Amino acid sequence: MSALLELQDVHAAYGLSRVLFGISIEVNEGECVCLLGRNGVGKTTTMRSVMGLTPPSAGRIRFKSRDITGWPPHRVARAGVGFVPEDRRIFAELSVWENLDVARRAAARPGRWTIEAIVDLFPVLGKLHDRQGGFLSGGEQQMLTIARTLMGNPELLLLDEPSEGLAPLVVEALLAKVGELKAQGLTILLAEQGIEFSLALADRVYVLEKGAVRFAGSSAALRSDRSVLDQLLMV
């Protein structure tokens, strides 16, 4: 496997508030890598740094061996990175179909993801195609957000806290759908607090604490390391 995404000694801040302190991670093509940790440890900021929403104050970010540090978000997206934000940001007044059509029209990359392919992956969206986004359940909105991002045909999918606030049965259904994407070969960087959700998907895990990597290893290694689970994740 070749490294699709590399972060090297990345630092980031919001104004005078420093959040990331030398993050170094890599995501290989075809794998799912998870950023684990409690709220406020830097998972979302790491995602935003990759996407160009919070440009690093130091360090380098490479995608497909190309330095994308500080690129604007639209350029990162066109290079092949799709971002599913924690707050979803669907168009509440547009229907499911209109949300997807907007993404289709904006897509600058050809690929397999069409509205028809999306409905095959998320049949519930096909049944709700005329419903306004604001009237969808939390789980349906999350599926729509992922679907909208897939319309850009990304090579790397950034998923920020996809299971947060969802009922257990909905989380289980979402886990199955993300698992399908992984099985199809899509490379995924996942930020999560949910340990079981993460370990069910991830090939490798980085545990963050106070803006730095405190553990890096396989999912199996993390499961067997009670000290990390207890100290960093409070399991």
C-alpha cells in the first residue's frame, strides 16, 4: 500500500489558542484509519487542517505525494478529498434529491458516484427523495451528508464524528454503510469518540490527547492495551 495522505508535524491554532502540537499521521490507500479521543483533543481540527478550513501554522500535509498545505477547501476537494462535517450542513429547505443534485452539479471529478449509485447504497434516500432535508431524522441527515460528499467522487473520505447523537440502531445501520464503502476500496479517515464503532471499521488507530498523538497502532493492538483505553479514552 502507498501513503495517500501524510501529515508531518502539523501544528494548528484558532487565533491565540493552539490546538494541534505536532500531529504526524498517514493514511494508506484503501485503508480506514481512525482518530480516537475525547472531545477537544484535536480530532476535528486535524480534519479541518487537511481540508484547508484551518490551515496549519507549521508542518506539512501531502495528498498523493503532493504538498497541499494551506490550499483552499475547494481546491482540496477537487484534488479528491471529501469532507463529511460533524454538523452535517445539509440544505434544510431543499429536498433530498435537490441536495444531491446541487452536489452533482458542483462535482468537478468524474467517477462512479451518481444519484442512482447513491440510492443503491442508501435506499432510504430514494424513498425520501421529495422530503426536505430539515424534516429528515438525524440518521437520515447523516446518510444524506455522506451521500452528498460521495457525489464529488473523492479518493479520500474524511468522516467527522458520524455516529454522534444517533440512536444505537441507527449507528448500527450507519456502520454497515460505511463498512460497504470501505469494502469497495474507498480510503477513509474517521474521527470518532465511539470506540466500538471505530474499532469495527479501522485498520489502524491514532489516539489523540491535548493535540498530540499518544498512541498509534492497529485496532487489535488498541483493544488489547487496557492502559491506553483506561487513561486516554476512559473506558
